[in-house]
Amino acid sequence: MHKTNRVWDVLVLWPFIYLILAIIFTVVISFITTDASIPEEVMGALVALGSLFFLIHITSIVLMIVVYIYAIHRLYTQTRLPDDEKKKWLILIILFNFIAIPFLHFMYLRK
């Protein structure tokens, strides 16, 4: 398997990985900040961690847009699917993008 295939495999699955990490981050931060007697050093670290999370979030959005465009491009440039199937997959990608794209990738687009 090519290294680029492995990279795209991870990028296609990134929304699910990111969703789990974001939920864990949010729950942990909410439990930590419910305590009223948080030292100022800890609060500063939480603000820095929140800023890091924001940067990861923006990067994830850009990566998801790249994967979205890549999936649509690959859908219409590959020859294994008939045109009516391509139209169905395009509708699925538009409606259920980060759920449909891994299925499309692993079922049809992966070499």
C-alpha cells in the first residue's frame, strides 16, 4: 500500500477521531472548571490549552474541506462507478459528508 493511501485513510477518518477528542476535551475542561477555587496558574494553563484546541479546530476544518473536495474530485475522475452511481454518491456526500466520505473512500476510491 502506498504511503499516500495511508495518509488519505487517516484524513478520511479524522472527523470521527476529532469528534471523540473534542468531546473528551470538553467534558474534562467542564469538570475542571466547575471548581470555584482554581489557582491562577491552572486557569492560565486551561486558557493556553483552549487556545491550542482552537488552533487544532481550525486546522481540522481546513483538512475536512480538503477531504470533501478530494472526495468529490475522485468520485468524478474514477471510472469504476457508472454515472448514476456517481450522482447518488454526490448527493450522499453533500447530505452526510463526513459519514459518507469514509464509506465511499474504502468501498470505491481506495486502490
